[in-house]
Amino acid sequence: MATTEEKTITAKAIDRERYYSLMQVATFMGTTRQTIHRHVGAGSIPAMRAGRAYIVKGSDVLEIIAQRA
């Protein structure tokens, strides 16, 4: 089983124009979907609804990763 660090994807792999699911964002950031969902609910991660799911734009994911570094 892969560790969290092995699952984390580099910022180079994230397309700025694409939209990602909360699970994909969690994988990029090395955390859980529930944690990302809490941040979306609190407004600290911008997201939009796509039906019943939330999606996050790649450029926003890159900004969040840059802020954490």
C-alpha cells in the first residue's frame, strides 16, 4: 500500500484549466476527502457544485499548494 507521500502528485501534473473532484484534490495535497470537504464548507478552498459533487479548478489547487509550501 502506498504512503501518503507516494500518492501526492507534483504541481507540474495539475492542469490549471481542468476541474478536479474533492478526492483528487485530497490526493494532490496528501490529505483526506473529508478534510478538503470541511475546507470547502468553511470557504477556505473555492469550489463549485457539479450536480451533487463539488469541483475545484486546477489553478485554485495550485494556489493552495503554493500557500502550504
